[in-house]
Amino acid sequence: MKLKSIRHHDQTFTYTDHTLTFPSFATDALHRALVQWQKVFPREETLIQMRHDVPSLFVRFDCVISPAGDVRIYELQEGCAWVGYTGIANSAFRGIRDRIVQEEWPHLRVLRSDKQTDKDDDLWLSRSNITEALRSPDPLMVRSNMPLLAEELRTIIIRKSVRPVMMHNDKSYGEALGWWRVVDWEESSHGEEKIPWHEAFVLKPRFGFGSSDIMLWNPHNRVGRATRTQVLRVLKRRGTMYLQPYIPPMHMDIDGTPYNFIYRPYFIYSGKQKQWVPAHGIWTARPHPALRIHGASDAISGPLKMQ
């Protein structure tokens, strides 16, 4: 398997042309979940919400197909990152992305701060700044909640956005859909009750992104997992968190080395078609036994074809 890399700002994206297929039954399952998600995700007066009554132009699932053939979802990422990187790794995704944006959002630009972790929107969109964004009627991929901007000016920006801004990374949708539940430090008697220590689970923040403060607990396999003390320490500091049943990654060999991997399929909303369009995506893998699959320097990705 031949690997390629692109260095962009302070990130390296490593990918291969080895294509995996995402079966039609799984695409259908994600589409059903997406329809339910858009009903419960917190409403924000963005351009995409006001124009099409959906929370985001792009969404990406992080998911697996279990050995039993079930689609199991880690998260649904609204306004997701890696739209630029995925376009490099997967030409089919790039074609759908560019067609919908050029036909329906021809002047789309990205507005982000220099502190933004993922800067790959620069690979396919022109960048705007606050002054230009306030003055121009162009739609925006807003990658910052603009904490220093006055509220009335922030509202102007939000109303031009094709993704959530203030509600970005709000995880309450998973509670509404039954994917995870709230655990409270006080109500759980400081973690002694309401936490299923006898089974594997993931404890994660109610709002945020990445792997910060995500605690993996597995009483049957302690290698690389959080300790009980670490889990309780994070829960105490945060006060309330979400608890999700543990979903193991899938497995593959890459050049004789065992890897854990997940699927990352995308949907893009087409206002012309009035529907969510399956847009293919990528798979992402890390060497076994790593369980935090994305956001690491040794991660490898490749094209994912959705049927």
C-alpha cells in the first residue's frame, strides 16, 4: 500500500489510494439517523438553517460496522473538519463537494482564526477576514465563535454561516437520540452510583471536539485505558459529562501491520435536490492497539466509497 503525505501549516495528512466500500444498508442507516438528528440539534439562526432548515451544509459520521453487521455511531460531526483533506484523498468526494458548492454556494469562503487547529479549508476555499466578512454578502464557512466580537457583529456573521457557530460541537443531540446519557458528579454520589464500572464505556465532555478529556474505561482490558481514579478526577472537574457504551474499532492489516480503523462518511445538503446527498468520505486507521483513531501523527486515511 503506497502512502502519500501532504504538509499543510503545522499538520501532516497521510493517505493512500486503497479504497474501502461502505455498503448501501449502512448508508441508509446513517441517512435515517441524520433525519432524526436534524430534528433535535439546537437551532441557530445561521444562513443554512434559515434557508434550508438544516443545521449544517456538511456533516460527517464517525462510525463502524460491527461483526454482527450493525452500524454503530461514535458521533455525528456537524460543520466537520477535514473537508479539504478528504477532497485530496477521495476524488469522488471532491467532485460532489465542488459541484454542490459551485452550483448552490458559488461565493463560499472560510472565516477562521489563526489558532484554528484544522486549517484544511484553505486547500479548497478562499479565506476571508472579519472586516471582509462583515461587509460582503458572501456565505461563510465560519470556523470561529469570535469571542472578542461584539454581539451585534457576531450575529451578522452567524447569519452568513453554512454551519453552526455558537452551537458547534454541542453534543446534546446524542442524549435526545439515546446514543449516550448524562452522568452528574453530585447526583452519582461522586461517581459511586450510576456509572457501570462492570462494563466498557466512554466518558466525554458535553460540549467540545477532539480527544481532550475523553476517558475510555474497560474492566476486562486495562491496557491503554483510563484508570478509575482518572475517570473520577475528570468527572469531578467537569461536573457533568456524557457516558456512551464503548464501541470497538474495526481491524485491518496495512503492509503486514495490524491497524484499528473507523469509517468517516459524509453527507452534503443540496438545496436544489432538497435532500442530504451521500458524498463518500474516508476511512482512518492507527496502529493497533491505539483506540483514539483520529488526530494523531501516525494516522493513515484512504478513500471510502458509499453505495
